[in-house]
Amino acid sequence: MQIPAERLDQIAHRFAELEARMASGTLEGDEFVQASRDYAELEPVAKVAADVKAMREEIAGLEEMLADPEMKAMAEDELADIRTRLPDAERQLAVAMLPRDSADAKPAMLEIRAGTGGDEAGLFAGDLFRMYERFAAEQGWKVEPVSMNASEVGGFKEIVANIKGSGVFAKLKFESGVHRVQRVPVTESGGRIHTSAATVAVLPEPDEVDVHIDPTDLKIDTYRASGAGGQHVNTTDSAIRITHEPSGLVVTCQDGRSQHKNKEKAMQVLRVRLYEQQRDAAQGAEAEARKAMVGSGDRSERIRTYNFPQGRVTDHRIGLTLHKLDEIIAGSGLGELVDALIAEDEAKRLAALAE
């Protein structure tokens, strides 16, 4: 997909304008924040555009040199090299210019819930959380549990965690959906393979300005925490339930001993879920187009199977099977799946633009 020369000039001109504004020292407050965001978004595009323009100009100059018998051999060698590299640079530019999800750069809220399969589903939910936790550590991200409901035999009935870092949502957004596991449970004496599942949701975490919550729209209830937790359980009303009446969303948090901390965490989760509602409503017509890409984000869609007896992981959306289950479940091999999903999404969006 070749980008017209005029578009390259427009990118360079816009980037030069932003550089001048940032260097002027006249920007303050929201204006400075917006200019910084625009600059950060355009910088990688401008760099690849400049490379493509330089390579095209070099090709033009070398083609003129072909008429000189003394320079012809050297020009042919250099032309062959640049013409080999240019298509890759052109594709990089086309990918860089694809419309970006405004949430891509944001941190994310990871929600994992045990599905069908009883205790084994809870254990698998725990395995998935540790997989994402280790992958996040490799990326230099910070994982902070927000709320969790441990299962009796280990693992989780539900766990919600905040993941902070650069480009978290962009990398993890295709993880939303149903993850299925096939293995022999440790509690199974007959050695029979069981199938169970866990649901993963990855939601972008909004900035404070992205979501306005009117305090009068909230119904806040306190109650006594239940489950494991020591002497404070059932002795203090530290658990919090927040109902956002306009949307009907209900969020609970009972992990901490402090009512204040539980309320803070519950509000954090509520903001994330309201932001996702707003995004779905705003995207509207785009929702159908998104379903045609790698993933719709639909939590009921079965996206991946982890088959322990055969040591393989299959992502059903892109038909990719990797025989390295141990590496993937350990987090170190997850990047290969993540990169393949991103590449497939980019390829489909490029193809849609070319139609």
C-alpha cells in the first residue's frame, strides 16, 4: 500500500508544527497535555514517513545515475538493496497510519472469572492470572490486585487487577473472551481429561476526565465481609457495594479491612465499567466492523484452548496452534500469541482500507 508523496509532506509539516509549538514554551495546562499527546502519537509516524521519503528520493537519484556508465554498476547494487527494503518501510508506514483506538495507550483492568468446571475452573483462573502477571513483569508493567475471591482449593472464583504501564490495553485487548483448558485435574484419580473454562475481560482504565460520576447517582451500602480473612470477618461492616443507578451497574469490594480503601477500589472498578459502556455506545457502527477483525471483545466468545496432554495452545480466531504450552502458561511465551493477534488485526484493517 503506497502512501502518496503529498501525504508524506503533510505528515512532515504537521510534525514540524507540533515541534515548534512544544518548543515555544507558550503552552499551559490542558493545551500542553493535548499537544504532548498529539506529538507522542505522531512522532513514530513522522519518523517512518521521513524514512520512506528519503528512500524514494534515493531511488530517484540512483535511477538518474544509471545513465552514467562509470556509476551504473554501483547504482544498480544500491537500487537493488533499497528496492528490497522499501516495501517493508511502506507497510510499516501504512500500519503506523492506521486509525488508533484512543484507549490503546491506557492502563487496563484485568478481570478473570472461573466458568464451567467447578474447582478446576478456579485453579485455571489462578493459572491465567499468574500467566498475565509474569507477562506483565516482562513488559515492565505493574500489576495491582483490586479485588479477589479465592476458591476453596486454590485459584480464584474471581480476581480483578489493575495493570499499569506503557501500551497495556493495546497489547492485551485481544485477550478478552472464554479461555478453555483440557487437562487431568489433580483431584481426578481415574486420569480422565476434564474440560473447564475461565472468562477474561481486559478493559481500558479511564483518566479522571474521561468519566464523570455524579455522587447523587450512587447508592452505597456497607455490609460485613464473608469468607477467609481473619478476625475482622463478620465483625466490621468494611465491605462496600456501590450501585450506579442510571446504568444499573453494581460493584462490590470486601478485600480490605478499611471501608475507605474498599470504597476507593470499588469506585475504580465502576469508572472502568462505565468507561467501557461509553466506548461501546460511542463506537456504535464500528462495533460490527470490530467483530470482523481479530476479536470483538465479547466475553462469551471462546477464543483459546490450552490442551495440557498434548502441550499445545490454540487460538481459534486466527487458527494458530503453538506446541509450547509450558512457556505460554509461564508468561514468557505469551508474547508470540499477542504479537500474532496484533499482526492479524493490522493485516485485516489494511486490507479493509485497500478495498
